[in-house]
Amino acid sequence: MAWKTHTLLAVTVGTLTFIGCTKREDPRLQKLTAGISKDSALAALDVRNGERSATYLVKGKMIELTMVRREGAEGPLDSLPRTDYNPVVMIDGKLAGWGWKYWDSVSQEIGVHPETEKPKQPSRN
């Protein structure tokens, strides 16, 4: 009987530890709907502008990437883990998708990898 109690206690502690260590999805992302305007998406995310924005013109489509930090995530964006900010992708001014899975597929398709790109330093002529 004691082993059942110990097993139940171990499972409970393990589950609570896992839940406590797991980052939850940013609840603001649940307010998004593909096809809404950029302004509507930023309003739903409760941000004026994202961070580390990048724009790409690919096959006649304007693809705009904006990073939105999770609420409470502080410090320079480049020093935060990927779990503390989320990519939001607009195509031709409309929300196309969001989240790392979506952006990873888009960036692979268009051949860019902003995670590894560093801002260019101004030339000193």
C-alpha cells in the first residue's frame, strides 16, 4: 500500500514540476485570426510596434516579419530565448500566420534566416 502512495506522490510532483517549467503559449496569440490587417493584429497583441521587424519582397509579395515579446519578458530581444518572443508574419498587409513553426516554414521557403543574421554595421569611410 505504501508503494502506491509513494508512486502517486512521485507522479504528482513530477507533473507539477513539468507544468511549472513549461512555458505556456502567449495568450494574446489566441486573439489572432489569419487575414486581419496589420493594425488589427498589433492591436490584438496590445503592442504599437513589434521588434526586430524585417521586410522581404518575394515573388511580388511583401512579407513582413515582426517579433513580439511575451508579456513580462525583459531585456534586449537578442538576449532572450525564442520562447520569450514570437514571430508575427504579414503578407501584403494582412496577417498570414504567427509562431515559430509558421515563421520557420516561411523563412525556409523564401530562403532567409533572420535568427542568424546580424545587423550590418555602418561603414566607416
